[in-house]
Amino acid sequence: MRFHKTLLASAAILCAAMPFSANAGTSDKRIALSNNYAGNSWRQAMLTSWDKVTGAAVEAGTVAAADAFTTAENQVTEQAAQIQNLILQGYDAIVLNAASPEGLNGAVKEACDAGITVVSFDGIVTEPCAWRIAVDFHEMGRSQIEYLAGRLSDGGNLLEIRGLAGVFVDDEISAGIHDGVEEHSQFKIAGSVHGDWAQDVAQKAVAGILPSLPDIEAVVTQGGDGYGAAQAFAATDREMPIIVMGNRHDELTWWKEQKDANGYETMSVSIAPGVSTLAFWVAQQILDGKDVPKDLTVPFLRIDQDNLEENLENTEAGGVANVEYSQEDALEVIDAAM
Amino acid sequence: MNLRPSSDTIRLIVPALSLASLLAAVFWLQPRAMSYIGLNLLFNLAVPIALATIAQMLIMAVNNLDLSMGAFVSFVACVAATFLYDSPLLGVPILVAAVAAYALLGVVIHLRNLPSIVVTLGMSFIWTGLAVLLLPAPGGHAPEWARWLMTAKPPLMPMAIVASILIALLAHFIVMRSSFGVLVRGVGGNERSVERAGWSALAARAGAYGLAGAFAVAAGIALVGLTTSADANIALRYTLLSIAGVILGGGEFVGGRVSPIGAVIGALTLTLAGSFLSFLRISPDWQIGAQGAILIIVLALRLFLNRIENRERRR
């Protein structure tokens, strides 16, 4: 994974880059994080990453302040009021995880009109004056098939575990998987179930469909469902297929056990909550006067056979594998979009 | 000429004082807010809340309570962002029908003697359902004129302040100065005596509900004018905010005792309280609690003044 570095390495690169990276231009700038929700482990990890990385940046004098604000309730009107308050408080940039892609456009426009840089990530906004750091869910689905094509040159039957029906993310990932299968015609999706991104639901759904399926070579997933699928397969006398994981702690733990026991090989892909720090550095670069395209794409956090242990160690029990981004990573993402 | 302030004026003093002291605190914390743009940013989201509060006040004036206010404003916002933008010829009748539905609700509640809380709670699901049908995913566009109205920059005073004053004056005129307003408050005060005097309490209640619907429609359009697009859940908070605004502004749950100017001030105070806490940098975990604390302090102050008022009267 090109973006994945250990914290130590990124810190080292950051220090090395410091003398010639143009941070003089932003040393008096203040950046605010406007966040709409903090009620799950992903968001908590996102806020912790923000504090860790921006705290260091403030100490190093790269920016003057980087304060995080979370609305008390996940409501559009409240976040709009929060953004207006941030405008009044005179922040130079607002990094935004939005409650609604459209509902905040009025407030975002007001921020832009006040000369404030607005960078939205994860929950992006459609207002043209804002920057967007979006997740390419389609590619996340497609990359799984790509990986499988490398592993299984003969192809075979796939079982697809989808997410929550009717949610845009589920449609995107699934569309990516189906496009990948079209590209690599040796694969065939033999069955498809909804696992709702939850291990227990996935286990029940897979156990239910398994008796009706032919031999399954691999399971493509959306994250949060790999462990449940593995449990369902383990309960039968079928051979364990390649199950693509989603960076959750239980998934990585199970993978590690299998790897140690019988050399089980797979990969794991998801979005790191540390994407908030990527948005922070992008905002800093924009404030620094760098020409940044309005639409950027979040790199995935991919875990492979050789960096499994290291990632598992850094993942909290019950949490998601995380990575904090550096200024260098942000530059790389910006250059990739140019 | 009596120089002693009337009880209505005393009722207005607490909300006005709490707004003034909150405003002073905000200015002290954030001097940047003390400007044309600053005031507009502080208060523009209060305009739809003020309209919804007036709507809630009209319903409370006839001793009822509307728990569907937030859902209804969300529904109107969705209509405004879709039909009113694409085809006003279809959008306007829908909104008129929505107002008529409100009046009809008043009729049904009156004739069948139903508890308004239960009926409006049920209606809230209907409004939310319709809103989701209209806009399953957030989107839509604000009608040009709504956007223009909410972003207009009148001279001297920002739009948010101008709009608040206009809303307060209009509501004051309707509720306190017109014979219809007297009738509505009379129904809240003593329904039977109003009927004995030959007035129709049914018409008064239907009128109050219809007018409330009209103000709520205005709230939804104003909200879309600010946000530029809608969402089926955009105004769910307005139910409780509008009730709190009425009470904060000197209104009572029963007895037809309401104050339109106070209600607008109450809505502004509630909005400002949020900004104040955010400027104080209170952690979000505590903010809801702190908001509640501000409410309780203001209400306690009012209770205290009420007691003084009663003592004066007894003398």
C-alpha cells in the first residue's frame, strides 16, 4: 500500500520535509473541524486521529490552531448553525464531515463568500465552492476482483456479501464488484446476500444460502461481514474460500489465526478513519496557496499478508484499522488528482 | 394614564432581558459578531424557527399542542425544494392543500374532542412519510425568490433582524390587535363563554390551525431559502424548539396566554444560546445539557416574576 506507512515513518518524513515544506505561509492560519456525529467507533477514531495529528502540527507551528467541533445532534440545521458560528469565529478553513450532501450548501456558500476554505471529506457537500475528498467505493469493489484474479487464475464461483439495502455505499461497492467480474470473465457470482455490514447478520445470511450454492472459491465483501462469513463456512465441511476482509479487528484477528495455523492468504480493504487528517493537510495546502483540484479521492487502507501483524497490533479491539496521514501523503493525493 | 407597566410588558421583560444578556455575552466572547454580517450569521437560522414558533404559539393559544411541527416544516421544505422549484403551478396548490389540512385538523380535533397531542403525533408520521416520498435522498433546489429573500441585504439592518421584526409585528397585529386574535385567545381562556357569547369556537380553532399551517409553510420556505436544498429530516428539531420558544417568550400551555413578540424573542434566544455555548467551547457532550440549563434558568426567572406579579395583584 503506497500510502500506508507506520506512524513513525510518516513522522520521520514529516520532520525531514519540514525545512523545505512551505509552512511559513500557514503558521498564522486557523483550521476548524466541523463534525456531525461522534457516536460510533469509526467516528471516535476519526476524532482521535485529528487530535493527534493536528496537535503535532500546531506544536510544530505549521498552523496556529486546529479545533474540532462536533454537533450535539446529527441534524442539518444544527450543523449549518455550527458552520455559521465557525465563520464568525474567524477560522481560515473549515474541514467538514457533513450531515447531508445538499442541506449544508447554504452555510458552505456563506463560508466561501467570507473567504473561508471549505474541505469536505467522507460526508461530502455538493456546493461547487467547496473541496471534496470522496471515497471511491466503486473502485473498492473492483479492486477485490482484481486481487482475486491475481490469486485464482482459473477463476471460479464467488459469493457476494452486500451491505445495507438501499444505501448508496452498498450500491456503489456492489456495482464495482460486478464491473470487476465483467472484466475478469473467469469469475461468476453464484450467490448474493445482504450482511448489513454486521458480522452476526452476515453469518446468518451466508449460512442460509450456503446449502444451495456450488463450490465457492472466494467471498467478496463490503467490510464488517468477513468474520461472520468465515464462521458460517467453518460450520460446514466446505473448504475455506478466500474471504476478502474489511479491516475490522475481529476479521484481522481471525485472519491472523488462520495464517498461523495453515498459511491462509487474503487481503483486507477499507477506509481509514484517519482520513480526517488527510483533509486537514489538504486544507493546509490550499491555505498555503497550492493549486488543488476540487475533487480528490481518498486512498484505501489495504492490508496484505505481509503487513497484517503490524496493522493488527495498531487496531483496537472492536475497532477498525487506522492510519494517520502526513503532509506528504496529502501532496501525493493532490498530485494524483491533477 | 397608568405609568405602571402592564402585566403583558412584565411578561416581555424576562425574554427581552435574557436575549440582551446573551447577546452581550456573545459580543464579549466574539467581537466579530458585532457587525452587519455577524448579526446576520448569528440570527439567520432563527428566522424559520421564529416562524415555526409563531405557528406553535397559535396552536397553544387554543390550548392545544402541535407535535408535528418539525415534521410538517420538513415536509414543506421538501415541497419547496422540489415542486415549488420545478413547477410552481403544482407546488402552490400542494402548499395550500397542506394549510387546508391543518385547518381540517383543527376541525376534527374540535368536533371529536380529541387530544391534540395524539392527533398531531400521528400526523407527524404522515408528514415525514410524505417528505421521504418526495425526497428519498437529500436534494432539490431552493426557488430563486426564496433564496433571494433570505440572502437579501437590506440597508442598515441585516435581513435576519428585519425579518424577525416583521414576523413579530405581523403576529402581534393578528393575535393581539385583531378581533380574530381576541377570539382565538378567548377559546384558549374560556371556550364555553366564547360560545355563549355567540361566537363559533369551531371556526376560531380551525382558523388558528389554518393560520399556524400558513406560518409553518413560511418557515419551511424560509429554511429552504437558507439551506438551498432540503432533506426529509431537515427540521425535526423544530417541534421542541418551537414549544420551548413559546414558553421562553412568556406563553403558557393553557389559558390562551401567549405573546407573539415574546415568541419571536424566545426563538432568537434559543438560537443564540447554541452559538453562545459553541463560542464558549463547551464540549458537545455537555452542550445539550447546557442548553437545557439556560432554559431552566430563564423559566425560573419567569416564575419568580410571576410570583411578584401575583403579589402585586393581591395587594
